[in-house]
Amino acid sequence: MVGTPKHSVSVAGVVVDDRDRVLVIRRRDNDHWEPPGGVLELDETFEQGVCREIAEETGLAVAVEHLTGVYKNLTRGIVALVFKCRPNGGQAHPTEEAREVRWMTRDEVRSAMSPAFAIRVLDAFEPTPQVRTHDGVNLISA
């Protein structure tokens, strides 16, 4: 189909520990705090992609629990699927992609992250998956 829009698909994991804290990274490329995640590879499932991205960015193995939200960056054409996860081995540590790795409370997430990324974490605590759009920083109302 000529003129069909092209989108990038990414996955991210909201890893929650037994104290209800969330694992977040401070990215080396832009110095922003975000949940770990990245571009889904062609030959992997969503769950495999989440596990791979979290391991690459934090060194932590996780078990994927369920989808918590779908987010579209309208500016860049990126669709992100976010999954709630729990730790399943290893120790979180800085990596080539993450300058810093930290366990944060939801209040810390609200103050450290831009609205477009904080909402992904906060939505993981909602009873049903959320669908949202943003411009890369701020949410856009439906």
C-alpha cells in the first residue's frame, strides 16, 4: 500500500519488587529516567523483547506478568507496549545503556520522569490496561 504510515514498535517493563518499588534507569543517551525498554526485534514475541531489554539495560532477569498499557508517541510514530514484571534473578546494575539503575517509589517516579514516561509506570498499578498518546514528553488528551 503506497503511503502507508510506518511505525516503530517498542516494549518496556515496569518491574515491581516486593516493596512496591519500581526499577527505573537513567538512560546514557538522553539522561532521562524511564522504565527499561526498547525496540522490539522482528523475530521475538512481546514478552521475549521485554525480558531481553530489561536484561540488557539492567542485568536483571524478570518474569512478565501482563500488559498494562499501549502508548503512542505521535511525534515520532513509536508505539510502545508496556508490561508489568517481577524480578526473577540477577542483580540490577548500570550498563552500557543505563548510566544509573534505581528502585523508586511511585512518588519518586512522578517527580523524576516526564509525564509521558511516569504514566507508564503508574498505569501498571491500574486494574486494566490503559491506552494513551503523547508527544514524547506530555500526554495528549483524547
